[in-house]
Amino acid sequence: MNGVIIWFRRDLRLHDNPALIWAAQQGHPIIALYIDSAEEEGEWVTGAASRWWLQQSLDTLSQQLAEEGIRLHFFQGRAADVLLQVVRETAIMNVGCTRLSEPHLQARDRKSKEQLAEAGVTLHIFDEWHLLQPDSLLNQQGKPYKVFTPFWKRLRRELTGFPVAETGSQSTPHFLKPSPRQPSGGGSLAELALCDLHPWQQKLAVHWQPGERFAWQRLELFLGGMLGDYPVSRDRPAVDGISMLSPHLHFGEITARQILRELMPLLDHSATSAAAEAWLRQLGWAEFARYVLWHFPYTTDQPMDPRFGNNFWQMDEVKFTAWKKGETGVAIIDAGMRQLWQSGWMHNRVRMLVASFLTKNLGLPWQAGASWFWETLVDADLANNSMGWQWVAGCGVDASPYFRIFNPETQAQRFDQEGAYCRHWLGDEYGQPRRQPLVDLKRSREQALERYQSRVR
């Protein structure tokens, strides 16, 4: 083997990258490339806020590779076509990458592998960064889990004895060497034009630092001081009490397995075990989302529970626009939507509230809300986004879904008692006479229950 092409996707890191480990262990010189294949992603092409993150992360990765003497090449087009173009130019017949779990990307990779094989090129796809392979856990009936708690109990047992990270294990990249045969095609990162002209994207840099190095800094900050208060602070949107690692995880700048290795000593320490378990459970929810999408791929846009199909929700553009703009007249809902627009992110507790308000109080389709989140979240993840919206809307994984209708005012009184979160994102609007709410919370809750009960009788 005269070298290997490393195809970066959502594994934008040097450390603990199985494709790079394989290349380094075999002593293969590498060609590193990234392919923007938007046409193959179809309706799930990366959203605007995530494209901003992707560009910054690729820029950081490019700099890291340059320090190793390796250039990161950027291409656009169908993946197999680009790879064959590079193969023809360099005569390197092996491509390494890490596995993606989304159904449409799995299908893309199968077709790419077949097309490459016809030309004598081998595509090596390595498993990576998650805590389990989604086809490895089934219930006692041999079927996929549909409820989180039994899934998590089973997965948690599987994680017992997971290895602890070695001291300094993340400090030095794997030894890599560039191939003397480099492609002349491709373009610059800027020429990919990942960021469109949405001016709000310019504000994201105030809130985020994408890249592997900053992911580890954030993890160290969280584990070093914030973790102890996590069981309480995680529900308080005005408090800096959560890891904020979700976009780093989505783009593979850090992985769940790396985090677990760092977390294991804290799980075994009496002073930190409860908080560490609470946080590990949240990583379990991300695993469950990926697991659900793997086994039920239609849930990206169709309800898992078929009783809630057939136009159960009705679109109203006026109400939907007010929700998007944070102009519903309900303070914590509007604060959450303003946070999303300003920062490309929203606190998880508030995500549940705005989703419940949209689907239950307003009666609007969860797909519309999921689409807006997909476009505006820097951590937009197809599995998490789809499962989260269906969970709140009451049509996805859950034991008794339709009874869960959050009262945003009660929730604000409980988790934002002093109004710090609402005041921060609403500014002078908060505390002043506000617009009339789009709907009466009590009456709209009663109407939602009537709608749901009509389908479950």
C-alpha cells in the first residue's frame, strides 16, 4: 500500500481518530481531505448555524494538520466522484473514514463503497466515537428498545469496567506523515462557501470557539468545578452549569468514549459519583437518540406513533412566525427563541418548553419546529433533534406521552425564579407590560388534551 486518503467527515480531530490511528500504525503516508457533498445530503444538508461551526472547526483542523506537515484539501461534489478523481491523480487506492449513523448518509456510504470497489479502490469505514453500536442492544423480545429507562439500564451495565484515560493521553497527536502524491484539484475552505449571508451568524463567534482544543478546555472546565452542582444547575437556564459540549460532540471534535474515559474516576469517587452519574445519563440520552434513528429511520419526519399522523397538527404561519421571532407573549418562551437566534443554541430545559408550547398549546406541527431548530442550532443533530421533538410532541419514544404538557409560567417560576434568564434575553421588554399571549395557557392545554385523547381512545 503506497498511502491512504483520509476522508474527514464529522470526526474533526487528530486524537483518538480511528482512521488516523490505522494510517499511523501501518506507516501509511496520508492525503487529508474534506468533501462538501450537499447534494447527497438532500433535505438534511447542514443548517446555517451548523455550517458556521463546521467552517470554524475545519479551519482549526486544517491548522492542526499543517503543524504536522499535512495539508487539508477541500472539495465539493458527490463523494465517490471526488474520491475517484483524487485516486486517478495520486494512484492511492485506499480510503479511510469513520462511520456516520444517519440513514441517508449510511446509504450514501454504501453506494460510494460499491462505486469505489468497481474501480479497485477500498473504502475502510471505522467504527468510532459512540458508546455502543446501535444494533448491539435489543430487549428480551429481540426488538429495539422504545423507552429510555430500560435501554439505559442495559447500556449502563455494558459500560461497567470502561477503561480510565491515561495521564497525558490527549497531549500528543498520532505520528502522521504526508503523502508525496498530493492532489492538485480542490479549492480553499473559503471557496466551499459554507457560511451563507445570514448576518446573525456573525454573532456566533461571541458565544463559541469550535475545534478540538476548545472542546477539551470546555470538558476540563466542567469536570474540574462545575460537575458537582450539575444535578441542580442543569435545569436552571440562567446558570452556567452545563458542559456546552453538544456541538463539539456532533462534529467529532471530542467523543463520548473520550469523555467516558475521563469521567470513570469520578464515577468511582463518593464525592462526585452522583453528579457524574447524572451527567453520564445525559450522554445516554444522546446514545438513545442515535439508537432510535438507526432502528426507526422514518422518524426524521414521520411520527413513531402512527396514531398521530394524518394531519393531527395544523400549520398556522402567523403563529409559527411569532414563535420563531420570540413574540408569543410568554416570557420564557420568547427568551428561549431570542437565545436561539442570538447564540445558535438554547438551554435544554427551555428547548422542551418551547417545543411543548409549539406542538401542544399552539397545535402546530413538530416537523416545523424541528426544521427551525435544524437551521438555527449550532449543535443540530438529526437523531437528537428528531427524537427530542417527537418526545415533547407526544408521538415518539415514551410510555405515556400526551399527559406531558409543560406550563411555561410554572416552569419559569421554578427554574428562573429571579427572572435572570428572561431578563438577559428579553432586555428592557422584561418586566414591562407585554403583548397579549397568542393563546390562553389553561384553555390551550385543555384543548390539547382533548385532541390527544381523541387519538388514543
